[in-house]
Amino acid sequence: MGADFLEKATPQFEECWDNGRLDLVTQDLFTRLPTSKSRSFAAEMRANASLKKGEKLTIDKLGEILVVTRGHTELARCADAAPELIDAIGANCGIAQGTVDAVHDLAGVVEISVCIARPK
């Protein structure tokens, strides 16, 4: 009796699991987002820096200044970033990955978004 029940119920259990997976990825009004928070800042570009939208860069915290680098080459600096962003990067061993959102060549400014894990 028990084996017959399992054979008949197996397809229903699998369908239920598939629906549960869909529920996990479907957002609604009460969906909680992952534990990361994206922040942006504007940095002054170096004279010889060339940046492209969507490029991944390294953000280093030096004191209260954020330095944007590609490898060992400094591309931009931000001296007036939000204190929360500076503290979050500092809590992340002083380094984070950023993505170029926009490049304003005429003004010599680049907008960079940084994704940092939220403290628990």
C-alpha cells in the first residue's frame, strides 16, 4: 500500500516543487530583496583616463577618499562620497567593485555604482 501511494503521488510532489521554485523568483508586493544595496557616486576623472559605460572597476578606500582603478592604474577620485558609502567600503576590507553608469567627458566626471553587502 505504501509503495503504490508513493508511485501515484510522485508527479504531484515534483509539480509542487517546480511551483515553489517559480514562487521564489517571482516578485510581488511583499518580496524581500537580496542582501545587497547599490549606491552611486560621482568621481573626477584623471586627464588621460578613458572609461566606458558598463565597465567593471575596482574602488579602493584611502582614508576618506574613494579611488577608482583598473588594475594598478588610477582613473578617478571622489573626495566627497557619502559617509555611509565610505563606511560600507571600509567594512568590506577597503575595497569594492563598481560599474560605470555614465561618463561625462566634457565635465571630466564619471558616475559609478557600487554593490555592497548589507551588514546583518
